[in-house]
Amino acid sequence: MSDSVEVLRAGPAGSPVTEEESAGPATPAEKVLAQILAEVMRVEEVAADRHFFADLGADSLVMAHFCARVRKRPGLPPVSMKDVYRHPTIRSLATALAGAAPAPAAAPPAEAAAPVRDREYFLCGTLQLLTFLGYSFLSAVIVARAYDWISVAPGFVAGYLRAVMFGGAGFIALCALPILAKWVLIGRWRPREIRIWSLAYFRFWVVKTLVRANPLLLLIGGRSHTSASSPLYVLYLRALGAKIGRGVAIFSRNVPVCTDLLAIGDGTVIRKDSYFNGYRARAGIIQTGPVTLGRNAFVGEATVLDIGTSLGDGAQLGHASSLHSGQSVPDGETWNGSPAQRAEVDYQVAGPAGRGRLRRAGHGVLQLLCVLGVYLPLTFGGAGLVLAEFPQFTSVLDTAPLAFTSWTFYRDALIVSSVGFFGFVLVGLLVVVSVPRALNLMIKPDRDYPLYGFHYWIHLVIGRLTNVKLFTGLFGDSSYIVHYLRCLGYDLTQVEQTGSNFGTVFKHENPYLVSVGRGTMIADGLSIINADFSSTSFRLTRARIGPCNFLGNGIAYPAQSRTGDNCLLATMVMVPLDGEARKNTGLLGAPSFRIPRSVERDSRFDHLKSAGELRGNLAAKNKYNLRSMAWFLLLRWAYLFGLMLLLFAAADFYRHSGVVGIAVEFFSATLYTVVYFVLVERGVARFRPMTPKFCSIYHRYFWWHERFWKLATTLDSLFAGTPFKNVISRLLGVRVGRRVFDDGCAMPEKSLVTIGDYGTLNMGSTVQCHSQEDGTFKSGYSRIGAGCTLETGSFVHYGVTMGDGAVLGPGSFLMKGEEIPAHARWAGNPARNIEAR
């Protein structure tokens, strides 16, 4: 062929390049790899020395399909996305793979899903339903007795004292119930296997549910975005059989279940959003096993400790990391990543501040006083006190045999719900933008303060008040979140408004020490770590996110981050804390490695961000987002209105049916919650399944998708581990197979997800069928085959296919477009075949 003849090959963004400009494949391996890539990219040829992303215009989705096809070709070694990013040309990739062993003809089979008999499945579900009804009836008896006793108290003070007494007794009883149930139904936890849906599993489920429903968990944050270490929580775990030393600080509200298998040495710190359950579900079996932490160990945020793992004395496990079964961190070493490996980073920033045993005891006593003197009187006696002091509220219940047949019944419910909800929104906004700001004057950054002291209480109040989910859900995914965060204290003086600067789910330790640069966009799930803890002290530090960054989903961002300008932090990335500051690059994985900052596919809509286009697009988006915010408030108020109707009806039935009326109200409230939010989520989608999309954030479809995120309410943990969870998932649009075990898997786009028969979905797992990078939105189907397992904290992206019986390991990230062969075991961040390495 003449030098002057042009040959069609993929060049920049798929443009042709000439024979003179690049060399063709030379070796047989290069030719095979080039042929496969050409087929994936649908071009005639690809040059062997051209960069996959910068020159050929490929993106991670294209290269994931390329890796999947290479793995299917007999005689070729397995290729992972990490290999592609490290060796981004056909020539360098072929050279790197030259010494690798070919992929095995057939992957070693993972455990087959345990057979499930229909009789066992339905019997377990029936027993779980009866347990829920029994618990509702017991709660109704307690509430009824509290109401009867408190409402007839002679005066407000007497009523308050009765509420404190009854609340204290109820609190002690509810705290003791999980402990009693554990020792009676289980005894001591030991390493074993429990077949899911069996009678042994039913006992496991009862104990797990009660242990995680203990009111003591209110002391570590309850269901809020923040968590607090409490000495009382440590005492609770000890009563459940855990071997925990002195001075241990546990911030995670993911409560361990198999507590006899948990051992924690003196002075150890466990940060929030960590999983150390002591069990895992795999292929239809619950497996229990030990988790051992030595003295003065450190467990970072957003970590997963699988069963059969340990940290030695003085060992550290970094943020966004995971220890897989069998891994052990030696004494004094630091490991990070998924699965974790040795590193040279020190995560212990806060210095010691003395033992402070008296301070710890005082903190626990003050917490109890707050619970007994404030929370519980409001919970147990609030209704009684109100009805006793304001009898006009009961007049509607005394005018007819069944008050809910009167229009005044609905009028009063309307008034109470409207004043209560919208009053809370207005007063709450005033409180969260003023009270924390005043309190913040009493605490300074870069200083070590004693844990459990006065400044720690200030820190807790600031965190609780400035992480209210209602307000981030209301303002997130719109231009108005910027103004809200400025009022909270974020440094956004140089912000460039995009209309989607922040999602609806994010959290921080202290908003007054957060700076975000111009042009930066942040997806959901960001956790800004600007407070560091030892077992005796804490320290606040300013966290800075540079300009022109994009942060993907589920990122734990420490204040010590070594990232600067123009960085892309991919989903679940482990943010680097050492080395030079990363600029003008992308980061992926744990430990993180460099990837292209952007690709041609993601810049297709950049013209919409130009000054002329942006002004009009942003104005139109703001109008649409305002309507979404109005719908958000209206639907949340309507939900509260329905609950008030149920509450008033329960009070009316109580006059005729006694305790049974209240028990029916408790059950009806749960059923109403499920039905209401299922109808809301399906109604927003017009009762039709979603379809894959690729568009700009200034496209009207994306605005609708933001509305969908805003209005849909997560029901992930409701009825987790029961057959009813599958019923709820099907109602929400998930294609769920038979006998799936779902222990709390999150699925934002449910109608794009398919789960095969006998699948096993662990607590903290996620199947997310969308991505939004630099103003470009993408979504696609994800298919989880029959008998597959998603282990604790695993994350599945869009466009993914998992073959039957495949297993994704704990804390792993399965990238978009990946294909896992049947019965293969993948793990890591990004995930790869762990048995082929």
C-alpha cells in the first residue's frame, strides 16, 4: 500500500489517521487485541501505539466491553480495567500481558445457592409477620398505658414527671429486650453456617432486628447523617457478648450482630459508616465469623471488615478500604485499599488528651439525662401532655361514635399536619443557619480537644443541626443548594453555578471548615471528613475541594486530601493522602491510580455550558427545579397528613376497641408508608419502566430524573431480610426472581435492575444504574444473574452483567459495562477476577 493512501483507523475521537502517523499491530498478541478493540469500537482498524482514551476516543464503558471480550477469547490472559489504565495502548498492553498466564478454560465454581423449599420460605415469612404483629401489639400496650396514666396527671409538671418515669421504664425494657432475646434464642455466637429461610435463620433475624432497633442507638446518631461515639453503646455491645477493652471509641451506627465474635482492644477507634457485622450472606447461607481488632487500632470511614479478619496492635485500616476474609494487618502497620494492602500513611491525626475516665462517665450520664428528660417524655408522653393541657383537641373524638365520619376530623388533621410540617420547615431553617453558627465561635480548628468534653458536645450539636436530610433533599440537585450551603457556612465564594453543583445526599463534620472551588460538581454520597478522632481527643481541620473537580458517588473525602485543580474522583475512589498534589487528572480505585480526566464522549455537551447557552439553560432548569421542590414539600406534607389521620383514628378506635385499635394503627402506619411511597415513586415515573439515557444535565429528561431522585424515598432497610422486601422491590419496578435474599440493597433506578432467582444481596450493597460526570448523564440496565451474591458494601454500576452464581466481594466496585462470567469470584476496587491473579 502506498504511503499516500489513507487507511481508516480510529484516531482522536474516532477520526481517521494515516499509515505515516501510526504503526499497525506487529505481534500476534497485538493483532488479536487490536482486532477485538476494532470490533468493540466498530471501526476497521486501530493503531497499536495510539492511546485508548486520548487518541482513539474510547471511554471506560467501551474499554470494559473490550476487557470482557478479551476474557472470553480462549488462550488470552485475563485483562482488567486496571490493566487498561496502566497500559493504555495496544502495544503496551500486549507487552504487559506477554508473561501472564492464559485465562483458565472454566472459572472455579463458587458455592451454589442453597436450595430453598417453598414451605420454608413461606413459614419464615409467616413467622416474621407474626413477630412484627406481636411487637406492634406490645408497643400498643405500652403506649396505651402511658397515655392513660399521663393524660390524667394533675397538671403539666405532674404529667412531665410521669412521662419521665414511664419513659425511663420503657427505655430500660426496650434496651434489655435485645439482650434477653440474644441470650435466649442464640446463646453465644460461634462460627457457623445458617441456611437462609430456615428456622435457625428466623432466630437469627429476630435477634438481628432487635439488636439494631435498640433505642440506645439514638445516642450514636440514630438514622441521622452523623454519628457520635458513646460509652453507653460500648456497654451495650459488651452486654451482648462483645469483648471490648477500655477507652474504645465506636462512631459507626452499623451495629454488629454476632457480638461474641467481636474482640476490640483498648484505645481502638472505629470511624463512621464502617461495617463489622460478624456475618455475611453468600449463596443462600449466613456465615458467621470473628472480627478481631488489637489495642490502639484505627478503622477508617466507609470501611468493610469481612468475617475472619483482624488488625494487630497499633494497626490502621484507611478510609474507603476493606479487609477480605483471611486478611490480617500486622502490628503497627497501615493498610488501605480494597482488598487492603500495605501503605505508608498515618491516619491518626488527632493527638492524645489523657484517659479521661471521669469525662467518659460524665458524658454517658448526660446522655442518659437527655434521653430520660427530653426525648422519652416527648415520645411516651407528648400526646398525653398535649391532650391533657389542650382538651379542645379531644373534642372532635367525643362528638360521634366514630369521629372519622365527621368533617371536623379531617379539618383538625389538616390543621395539625400543616402547622406542624410547614412550621418545622420554617423554624428549622432558621435554627440550622443560626444556632450552629453561634456555637461554632466556641470551637477552633487545628486544636486537639478532649473527647466527651464540652467542646465535643458543641461539635455534636453542630453536626446534627447542619446535616438535616429534609433540607439537603429539598435544596439538592438544584441551584438553591449553593445558597443553602453558604448559609450553613460552606466557603462557596468562587462557586460557578451549574444547577447541579451538589446532589441530595451528602454530609460533613463541620460546615464552617469546608471550601469548594469554582466549577466543581459533586454527585450523591459525599462524606466530608474534616474531624479526626483518637480514643481520647478530636480535632477539626479545613477540607478543601479544588476548582473544576468532579466527585462521583460514595466518596469519603478527608481534609488531608492530596488532590488539587481539575480532578475527576471516580465513584468509591480512595482519596490519596500522600505524595504530590494530583492535578489535571482522574483518579479511580482503592488505592487510587490515575485515569484520563475526561473523554470525548463526556464532552459532547460542553457547548451547552458556554456563557450564552448556560444563561438560558440555567433559567429553564431553575424553574423546573422550583416545581420539583414544591412537589417535594407537598408530598412530604401529604404523607404527614395521612399519618395524622391514622393517629386520630387510632385515638378514636381506642375509645371503642382499646389496645387493639392502637396496634392496628401501628401496623396500618407501616403499610401506609409502603403503599404511599411506592405510589409516589411509580407515579413520578408515570407507572412506566425507565429506559437507558445519554444526555446533558440541561436536557429536560435529566431534570425529570432529578425530580425522581428527590421525590422517591428509600425503603431499602424496611423489611430487610424478609420475603416482604422482594414484594416491595417488585412493586417499585425491580425485576426480582424467586426467593431472593435482600438484606438492604440500595437501587436508585429500580426498573433498570434485574435480579435472578435465589440472589443474595448483603447489607450496604448498591446497584446504581446511572452516572453523571461533568454535566453528562448516562444510565443503563444492570443484570444480576441467578444465584449471584453482592457482599457487604459492594457497588454495582450501570450496564453490568453478572453471570449466574457470580460473587462480588465486600467493599468492591464493579465498573460500568463489566461482565462477570458465571460462577466467578470478583473483588476489589475496581473489581477483577481474584482467582485469575
